[in-house]
Amino acid sequence: MLKQIIFLFILLLNFLTFAEAQQTVKDAEVQSPAAVDTLENALLWKISGNGLEKESYLYGTIHMIAKDKFFMTPNTEKAIEEVERMTFEINMEDMNNMGMMMSMMMNAFMKDGGSLKKLLTEEEYKLVDAKFKELGLPIALFDRVKPMFTSMMTSMDMSGGNPLQGGGDSEIVSYEMEFMELAKQRKIEMQGLETVEYQMSMFDSIPYEAQAQMLVESVRGGGEEGSAEADQLAMMTELYVTQNINGMSAMMESEEGGMADYGDVLLVNRNKNWIPIMAEQMQDKSTFFAVGAGHLGGKEGVIRLLRESGYEVEAMD
């Protein structure tokens, strides 16, 4: 059960990063990398200079990926062997704290008596209800849950299985969980750039009405082959395995409307918040930072922000 709860939170991380690119793909192509700061195709970046005694590393993850697409380069393995600390978006060791997980689950509920039935039309509610019946989950259990959290359930189905019901995690893997195991094997410290409470608070920064419409669009997409959501997931995965962080940033920045209107909440503000925390941790110990790859590139991505802060950030193949 604990593994399934951890997997659920990994899905939350995935959802926060992917949410900006949730609008319909249609026939639009991803912007040219020239439209954003052009960076080398790399997921692993070495951080040095600015008074650091030891080098640290930044790695762009995709929080969930098909098992046959998962890869780790020799330089990534070497970097993990060299560092003294592993830092994630949130401290993965907290996922072993049942009190923390219970707090997360309690924060999943809407405030002020909000409910899905109040947010959706009768037709929309029936559509969502039918989808959850397919998943074997009673919609009544999620009536007061924040719609973005509820949307994760349809994303799990789209990803090829429902880990909450067992068996689904045999087809998909998480870089965070793989890195966490490596950190445990080396017995190095683990830390986070933000707290579970902060991540959950982002759900309150986006109107429930907007979240509910995203849920409806997610259900309508259905995750079927050829659907908008499936196409976007396939596109994001292809960009990831080719280490094209420019394309991932462009894919997010090119969207208009929907969750893209809340890009500052989901992406930009978090990137800016992370820089002083990273600086403090790197000054203390050599650190391997593992964050969603969508945070790396772009004009307000972590790589540019680190460089603006005086660090040398170099791509490693």
C-alpha cells in the first residue's frame, strides 16, 4: 500500500509539470528551439563556479515513463556516485511518513463546501461518472476532491494502468523512485526543494471551476490512441528520450488558455523559488538535483536562472 501511495504522489509531480501542456494539440507543431533560449540536448547538467568548492548536478526527469523507454546515461550514474546529497522537488523520504501522506490526502479536498456536482453541468458530471465507472472507482468518493487531483486518476489510466488497483506500475517507472533507490543504496542524504504542503497549496491557487473544466477535457480526451492527450504524452516522451529540453519548454510555452494561464503558479514561480535553496545546498554539499525536465529550459527555466545567479552550467551527454 505504501508503494502505491508513493506512486500516487509521483503522479502528482507528473501532473503539475504536464498540466501546462494539457490543451488540444490539434495539428500545431512545437515551436522551433530558436523561439526560446537554445540549449544543448541534454538532461544532465554540471553546476560549478560562483564560489562552489565541489561540483553539483542538475537532472531533468520525466516523472513517469514506459519501462521500455527508461534510460540512464553512464555520466548520470557517475554523477550520482560522486555527490553527497540527492535533492528532489519534494523530499522523497517524506513519502515513508504516513502522517505526511495523511496530511496530503486531507489537503486534497476542496474548501468551503465545494463539490464536483456544483462545478459541472449534469451532462459533464455524467461524462466524468462514466469514466470513473470504467476505472472501477465510484465518483461519489471524489465529489469533494479538488478536480486537478481527480484528473490524475484519468492520467493513470492513460499511462497504461491504474497503480492504485495494483499491477499498473509494472508498465511504467518513475525516475524519482529509481533515483531514490540509488540514494538509499549509497546511504546519502535526501532533501526537497519544496514541501508537500506547498505543492498541495498550488491546487488552491487555481480556481476550482478551471480545474473542473480541465477534468472534463481530460475525460473527453480519453487517453485513447490518436486522442489529444495521448498525442501530447507521446510527443512529450519523444522529446524526453531525445533529451530535447528546448522542445519541452516550447511545448509548454506555446499553449494558450486552460492551465497554461496558470504557468506562473505551476512552473515559473517554483523555478525562482528553487534557486536560493539550490545555492544553499550546493554551498554545503555536492548535490544531485532531480526535477521535472520541463523546469530546465526556457527564458525562466532553472538553467538560465542559475547562470544569471553566477553559476557555470554545462551540458553533459
